Amino acid sequence: MTGRDRLVYHNRRAQIYGYLREALSGSFKLPDDDALHGELVAIGVKYTSAGAIQIESKGEIKKCLGFSIDVADACALSMADGVTSRLRGSGSRPKNFNREIVYPRGGVA
């Protein structure tokens, strides 16, 4: 079975960016940041001869853009443990990222 039939990634980096792609097709939204958007669209994707999804190396991207895509990598790493664990709490309800933060008495933020 190839990456075109089901998602098979060439390496962990490609898998993490795949998780980010999956999150963006759901309810996850990116901040309105032109630098982040520019870095994300600069990443090339291809299939290996075995059919696995491979993304362009950081070195190739840096050579093309003239700078490293650190902001995109930081965003993708926020999904490194998978979309489901990021967007859902321990139960079946989605996490509420807009909830009020209550600190214990005398707590430091």
C-alpha cells in the first residue's frame, strides 16, 4: 500500500507536518501571520518511490528562501503528538482554548 492509498510518511518531520495539515482541515486555525503563512506554503511535498509522503528538507528550503523556516517548524511541532490529542482533552469533548484561566491563590503566571 502506498502513501497515496493511506498516509505513509517518509520520516517523522513529514508526519508532524501531516498532523498540522490534518488539524488545519478540521477546526484548528492559524494565527493571522504573513511570515508563518509564507513559510508554510514554501514547503514542497513529493512522494518517494515507495509511495511515502516526503517534504522538502530544511536545507533546500533555506537555500531557496534565504532563511530558515523556524516559525513554520514551531507551529508544526505543536502538533507533534497528533491532532486528536491536541484538540481533545482527556474525555471526548474538545479542549476549550478560550476558557478563563484561574490561578490558585498566590500562584504566579
